[in-house]
Amino acid sequence: MTPDQVTLVQESFSKVAPISEQAAVIFYDRLFEVAPGVQAMFPSDMTEQRKKLMATLAVVVNGLSNLPSVLPAASALAKRHVGYGARPEHYPVVGGALLWTLEKGLGEAWTPEVATAWTEAYGTLAGYMISEAYGASQAAE
């Protein structure tokens, strides 16, 4: 990611943070709509899960300017997700739901440049997490 892309992600996330609870609901609603099979991996009461999602996103977004600082936590998270039943093919679906949610939440502030920056950020992190959880060969697919 370029420094400008990092800035775009961080600035756009700061606009979503005030509506984080609503954004998390939108995200999971979208995820379960496009991939209903993953819903079984989640608790029936999503309150805490939604908080965890937004807290994790905040840590990652704030750490983008010093990516090595967030990689140990991302590695641990990826490995925990294996235990929940997550597979490499889930990552693009989650990414799509995240980008869709951001587009809805940001409205006109969702520009092509912001979309590209978020796509790059998610792709970088997802590739790393897949590699950590399943091996480098899975991340390349």
C-alpha cells in the first residue's frame, strides 16, 4: 500500500467509526445474505461479535502506517479462525461484504480511490492471514 492509500483508509474509517454499531450490523447482515453457510460459525447473539469486529478493524486501520506492528495479532487471529471453521475461500466473501458495507456507510465519500485503497488493504491483510493459517500456497490461490 502507498502512504496515500493508508491515509485514505484511515480517513474513511474515521467517518465510519461513529456509526460502528450500525456498520457491524450491516456487515454481518450482508455476509449472511451472500454466504448463509457461514452463519453457523457465529453465536446466535452477535452483540459481542460486532464489537470485536469493529475493535479489530480499528486496530488494523490505525496500524496500517506501521504494518509490522499489527501482523502478530493478525497471525493469531487467522489461526483462531481456523478453529472456528474458516477456510481460505471465506476471505474473499468477507472482503466483499466489508467493501459493500463501507460503500453503503460512506455514501458519496466512497470514491474509486477509497475503494482501491480498501481493496488493497484487505487483500494485503487477507493474503497474510491465509498464509499464516494455511500456508503460503493457499494465499497465492
